[in-house]
Amino acid sequence: MTDGARRLGCTACGASLPLRAAGLSLVVACEHCGAVLDAADPALAVLSAEKTAGEPPRLPLGAKGELQGVVWQLIGHLRRRDAENFEWEEFLLFNPLRGFRWLVLADNHWTLVRMLKHKAEDGGPGQKKLFGRTYKFSGKSVARVVSVRGEFYWRVKVGDEARTLDYAASPELLSIEVNGDEEIHSLGEFVPARKVRRAFLPRVHRVQDRDVPFPELDDEGDLAAHQPPSHLAAANRRVIRTFGALIAALAVIQALTVAGGIRDRELYSREFAAIGTTQDQVFLSQVEVPGEVGDLTFHLEVPRLNDAWFELQLDLVNSAGVNFPVETGLEVWDGEGVVTVEHTVTGIPGGTYDLILRPATSATDFATLLTWFLLKIRRDTVSWLNAVLAFFALAAYPLWRRMRQARYVHIYDGDV
């Protein structure tokens, strides 16, 4: 055979089974029917007959590739799930001289794992020590086997459960698996996805007599506790570039909105005459306010006001009957000439408004008995509210990612 595997026949369905670590593997799981067979039994007794579930493995069983200077072959695949339905994949690697290793894929991050002969020591609350290095607690779960493919050096089956504890010190992950009274300690090292792809993924594979490109691997997942700072920095640069491009697009859209908008546009200009000492004077008019929410500036001019006061009460009432009261007034007791005042009201939505004016003046002499006043209304600014809200919406993911990184900052000991 091209891969050097010994061929067996599945006693459950009759399919051909490769045995790549003959003499070392205790069980072999049929990829066709899911039956787990006793590889140490010449009769290949069926140990369990659970149907294989889940998606196919991300890497093809039987593939050979080089990691850390050693050529490994993928001979087994497990899929595990915790109580929160988070799933991950574990590939068993074999080399005739180096023995077994595990290649674990969790949330798009790859870790090459080796079993330890020595157990890690307690290093204080939430810490373990191994080979002079401190590893800090990063997570725990109860892992349940949900699918089995290929061969293994222990009697594994669907439904097996074990409690796992993880301790991280970038780029390594110390894992402790507890099954009854047995504790298995292992040490994993973060591996970039590009190295796994280069090692084990062919450019194409055969599907129904056709060459089909093999799915690409990426490492754009949630943050891994043992993810190296250099790898984090590269991922962060990608996020920052995307965020910067979106902010630039937002700025261009807002600039175009302002350029073609209604900034400092005069909406209304009219003169009125108020009669001194007359009560309950009311003037009615109408104004059209364009755009969305923005500011309105009311400009009032009163000429020939001498030793008297003048006040204007103004109401804006929209088509729904909502009143936006505006009070503006001025008092002058000495001199003559034109007196002006401006008042800005924020948060006025666009629409058609009834304008209700109630002027009052204390002028009583004949010269100022009829007081003319000029009212102008300008749409002063374009609202930036939508742009601000869009900015914070776009910033939500980078901020969340930064907070996630801060959660793991304590495990980066600078020794990577």
C-alpha cells in the first residue's frame, strides 16, 4: 500500500480499514459505519457500534506532514463537546520513532500536544509549575467524545467523558485530564494555521472522480489563552486595518452629507409691527425645516428702541401638535439704534411648523408706539448624531477584542 498501512476488514460492515500503527493501536474506528473494533483481537471484535456523527475532519486521515522537524501521519480523529456545546477536534499523529502526538483544533486555533511523563506541580492558587515555568489557570470543562474515526492507543468510544483543566503560559498550554483516579498531564504549543495547512493539506482531493480544492484553514477565531503576543499583534493589525477602512468610509459619507447639506441656511425672514402697551398680540406664520434632527438659530432685530424693553415669546408646533417653545427677549434702557439678539435651540426635527409669535413692549411714546421687529430663522448645523452612533457601533468589536485580550494579559510572561 502506498501509505504503508496494514489493511483489515470491518467486521460490522465489511469496509476496508487501514491500520497505520499496527502493534501499538488498541482500537480502530470504521470511518464508514462508525463501529469501534478491538485492533488487538485477531477477530476484530466490535467494542461499540455508535454511528459516526458530526462534520468530516478538517484534515484528511492518512495524510503525512512535517511539524517541528518531524514527519507525522494523521491516524485518528476525535470530536469532543463540553456542557456548553462547544466542540473541538483532536487528531492523533504517529511517527514510528517519536511515537504519538496530538494536534488539537479549538476555535480555529491549532495546538501540538505531547504527553508528559512528569506531572506538573502546584504553584499556588490557580497556578501550576512545570520545568521551572509558571502556568496560570485559563479554563475547565467536562469533555465528552461525540465522534471517533481512525485508530487509537487506548480503548476510546463515543460517550466517554473526562474533566479537563487548562493552564496557560504563551505559547504553551498545560492540560490536565482527570478520569476517575487517573490524571494525564500534557503540554501543548500554539501552531499557526499556515504551518498546519502547509504540512497536511493537499491542494486538491478526489471527490466522485473529480479534483476538488481542499477547504482553506484560517486562524481567525476567539482569543486563545496561549496565543503568542506576536500572533495577537498580527491579528490586531488586520482588525485595525478593517476598522480604519470603515471609519474612513464613514468620514467620507458624513463629509458628503455636510457638503450637500443645509448648514447655515436661512429658512425664514419677516418683519412684524408690535403696538406698545397692547396685550395679547399674536402673529401666525409657517416655516419649513429641512433635514433630520438639527439646530435652529433665531435672529431678532428691533430698531428704534429707546429706554424700553421688548420681548418675544415664540412657539414652534409641528404637524403632530408637539410644541417646541422658544423664548427670546432683550431690554435696552438707554440710547437709540438697532438692537439684535440670537438664540439657538437644539434637537429640532425636520418638518413643517406653525410659527406662533407673541411680542410685548414697554414703549409708550408716539415715536415708538409702533415697534417694528425682524425675525430670521437659520438651520445652523447638520446633525452628527448618526455619525457618532455609527462610530461607536463600529468600535464595539475592537473594544470587545481588546477587553478579551486584557483578560489574558497576565499569562504573557515576556519569555516567548
